[in-house]
Amino acid sequence: MKLIMYVYLILMLVIMSCQKADENQPVTQNELIEKGEYLVTVAGCNDCHSPKKFTPEGPIPDGNLLLSGHPQKSELPPLDPESVGPGKWMLMNDHLTAFVGPWGMTFSANLTPDEQTGIGMWNEEHFINAMRSGKHMGKGRAILPPMPWFNLTHAKDEDLKAIFTYLKSLKPVKNLVPGPISPDKLGQM
Ligand code: HEC
């Protein structure tokens, strides 16, 4: 009887130490991608960064162009600069990828790993620093509204790493997003 108890105790110890080792296992690339996809989905990055398909239920992210930013070839409707500004309207296009407000006009960035037009040349540090500082690639110009980088500032490094790993795993889409237009230039569009 005593022997059975000892065997049982040793077995339990072995099982517990295995579980502990499992917890400390580094996450695999696939697990990181999966976590990143989950975070991107619940944080609503597709709302602004994915071109839309138009369905009777409303616009949904276009699975073929996921996170490729404001579609370069899409036409914008005419804009009356008098209707925007402080105390007036803020506007957006039908894809939810172009925005007008007191900051001028901005276009959501291409977050796919295309080297010329997306984040193909970015490393993890560029991404984390951009989300922490609100500056392009972490040291360039200010990232303008409505990009909610100030929310992502509170994300843990491991979560930002997962998001970046997922973005890098996407199908690269060649789509050159225009730079921002300052408020004084809106009338010349
Ligand atoms: C409400 C719309 C909106 C949402 C939601 C949004 N973005 Fe953005 N994002 C933008 C716009 C617009 C820009 C371009 C801003 C500019 O040109 O200054 C941008 C730019 C970026 C950039 C480029 C920054 C740089 O350094 O040039 C990255 C990276 C980015 N977004 C990642 C994300 C991620 C990841 C999420 C989800 C967690 C997200 N965005 C959610 C609108 C949005």
C-alpha cells in the first residue's frame, strides 16, 4: 500500500513538472501569428486598414486585399472644404480608408509586407516604436488621426510582437497609399 502511495506521489510530481515546463515553452511562430490575427480582429484594425466589399448588410473587409490600406485606384467623391474643420463635419469614404478633419486628409496605411508600398522593410522595433511614440516608424513624422496609436501604447510588447508577426505573414499587396494632405491644400483637390 505504501509503495503504491509513493509511486502515485512520484507520478504526480513528474506530471506537475511537465506542466510547468510546458508553460515556459517559447511560443511557436504559428502561435504568434494566430494570436496576432486575433488581436488585429478584436482591436478593429480591419475597420480602417482593409478595403471593403459592399454587401446588402453593409461593407465588410475584402479578404483578398486584407489590411492593404486605402485603395490607390479608388476615386474619392468631391469635397467641399467649407464643410470640414473645427466645429464642422469630419468625413470618411465608403471603404473607411480616407478621412477628412481639422488635421487635413489622411489615408490608412498598407500594413501588408509588400516591400515598396507596405511594411516589408519594417522590423519589429520600427513597429513597436511607432505604436509607442505616435511617430512614423518610431522616429519620423507624427502619425495623424484617426489612427488610434495612443490606445496601442498600452499594449504589452508581446502583444505588439504578435500583431507585427501576423502582419508580416499576410499576402503582400502592392498598393501605394497617398501621403496626408494638409488642411490648407484641401481646397485644391
Ligand atoms: C479609425 C481608423 C484606424 C484604425 C481603427 C486603425 N488605424 Fe492604423 N492608421 C489609420 C490611418 C488613417 C493611418 C495613416 C495616418 C497618417 O498618414 O498619418 C494609419 C497608420 C497606421 C500605421 C502606419 C504608422 C507609420 O509609422 O507610418 C500602422 C503601423 C498602423 N496604422 C497600424 C494599425 C493597427 C495595428 C491597428 C489595429 C490595432 C490600426 N492601425 C487601427 C487609421 C486607423
